[in-house]
Amino acid sequence: MPKNLAIVGYGKMGRLIEQLAPDAGFSVGLKLDIDTNVNQQGITPENFRGVDVAIEFSTPHTAVANVEALCAIGVPTIVGTTGWYRELERVRGLVDQSGVGVVYSPNYSIGVNVFRRVVAEAARLLANQPEYGAWAWEVHHTAKKDAPSGTLLQLIEEMQRAGYTRRIDASSNRAGANPGTHEIGFDSTADTLTLRHTARSREGFARGALKAAQWVIGKRGLHEFGDVIFADDAKSARRPVNQ
């Protein structure tokens, strides 16, 4: 029996998620767009009766209010909207109080999340090599509202957590229909190391969000997408090694 999915924010991503939902074992029982969810009026217990999980792809200025309303009625939620992370701790408190599971991420591409780990390791290895400076760059389509992208900011944070404390020059471009390219580089007088991830379409983001939706049902608390796709790694790390 397919799980019942609600889509909150029915733009390009919402329509793609609807298209791919059956492949992930979901039927779409509810779609809310800019007209049917003014001031969260569409997020009611009546509308969400029988809904197993929601995927939220709206706008930075409506995402937090949508998540708050979804938590209030006890609906597990995948948040795909970016640009609201200054309120992350407030959202964490809302989620913990509600007792439901919520997954957020600036990027639901599995490839990007692997890329994050590669970037962090490169930053760790070069942290004590002062001759290497670093840059971070991204380009997206003209309709993307936040710049730099949430993904680029997360990559920079990963580099800093890995011990790279020197300046990281960051830049963004918005042009055409590019679904997303992120590049991290390290440069010295001797050589240049460039790491790049290029998305070919939005499909990877949609499939990742659906994967997170499968995972979050029955979970509690606020999770990042890495918790979903690297869950087996975490279990292996905790497993004792046979002597």
C-alpha cells in the first residue's frame, strides 16, 4: 500500500516530486500551492487526515511558518526550501516539542552529500599547508532566490569544521537555467586542486527528498539529509571491531 504524501509548495520541484512519487512508493494525496496555503491556511488537521509525510518546497520567507504548522498537527516533514537557516535553532525547538521527525538539507542530491565529505577531507589535509588559499563558487538558474546557495555555505562550514581556518573567497552567479554547479578550489604557487559537482537536472534533488520521506516516517527530532544516506556508516562506526 503506497504511503500518502502531501506536497507543500507546488512549483517546479513540487511537480517533479509528484511525478516521481509512485517510484518511491508514495501516492500524492494533497498539494498546496501559493493560492491554497496563504498564511498556512491549508495546513489543517482536516486537510492532512491520513497523510503520512509532507515534503515542503516553498520560499525562504514561508518555510519556517510551514514547518511550524506541520509540526503542530504532527506531520513528519522533509524541508527542501533553503535560505531560512538563521532560524534553525528555533525550528529545532519546535520539532523537539512536537515529537515528530523533520529532515532538512540545502541539497538532497546524494552526489552533493558525498561531495561534501570529499571537500571536508581535502580541507583537513590542507589545513596545515599555509601556501594553499581556497575559493568556493556556485552558479544556479536565475529563479533561485538565495545567493550564495545554502549548499555553498554548508560546504564552507564543512571546510572550517575540518580545520581550514584561512580565508575562503566565496562567489555566486545567477544565469540561465543551470540546476546547480558547486566548485571548491585550493591554489598555491606550485599547483591547483579543483573539486566540482555539477547537477544535470533537478531529478536528483527530488529523488533524494523522496528517499528522506521514506526514512523519516516513525522518526523523531530534527535531522540533516546526511543522517539518512550515511546512516549505515554511522552504525558501522559504532559497531565494535572483533579482536
